Amino acid sequence: MDTNRLPRYDVSDNPTHCCPRFNSQGWDEQELHFKAKRFVQVQTRSLFHFPLNMDSVFKKTLAVIDQAKARDSEQFIVLSYDPSAWTAIHYFAVDRDVAGQKMVKLSGDYLTKVYEGPFSDISNWVRHMASLVRSRGMRVRRSYFFYTTCPKCAKYYGKNPVVAVAEVSPLGHSNT
């Protein structure tokens, strides 16, 4: 895949008018390559990894991004990870800087894997993803998740697809 390109995020099937039905075509076991790819970074609060204010923070952030016309709906992803049981960090892909927002640029190689199931399965997905990455002669530097649907939409669709996104490096390389 080309540098800074994502698999197509299909927004055309959206009966909820909230989260589109996730089409996993092109997302499973995809290699991504970022070089200074732009993201808006936000933080949410959690209680033992259970999100407390994710809905309001996501709505506000997406509104600001959309107001700045910085979202390419077909090149959309939000990378999320929990540095602690109390906090989650989220990176919203954008195609230009968004005034008033914390901007970061990510570089590196990534591998994706689509999973389906409840959020309580995440620890199993992390282990499976680490095994998949090792089988390719690499190691995981950091694990992110792309939560493709909110809980209400997951209930409506009857499934909860989640994309694991592992930042990877060859075995034996340091984290620097």
C-alpha cells in the first residue's frame, strides 16, 4: 500500500446516520506505511479501561475536524490505545492541520487485523495479533484499535467489527 494511504472506508451504507456499516474488504492483514501522517490527538478518561467520556469527545473532535474540512471520509481511521486503565489516547486521521487541536505526525509500518466481537475480547485480540506479527518476522511496538462502530450502532448491526493496528518493526530492532 502507498505511503500514508489507508484502505477505503466505505461510508455509503449508513442506515443509522451515525456509524456506517463497516466493510472490512481491504482492511484485514493490510500493511500500512506512514511517513509524517497527520492526526488530531485527543484524550479520554477511563475507569479500568471502560471509556467514560469517549462519545462526547469523539463528537466534539469530529465536528471540529469537519468544520476545518480536514476529514477525507474514504481515508478515515481513529487509532486508539490505552496507556493506563484511566486514560485513552485517540488519533484521528486528517488531511490538513486543524487549528486549535493537538496535531501529531505518525511514521512507521503497521499491520492490521479485523476482529469481531465484544470489547471484552481485546486481550485475546492483542495476543493473537502479536502471534500474527511474530509469524511475519516482526514484533509489535504498540497496539492500537480502530473501533469502527459505536456501541449503539454495533447493537443495531448485530456485530462489532474492530480493526487491530499494530505498529511493527523487524525482530531485533530497538524501540527507537
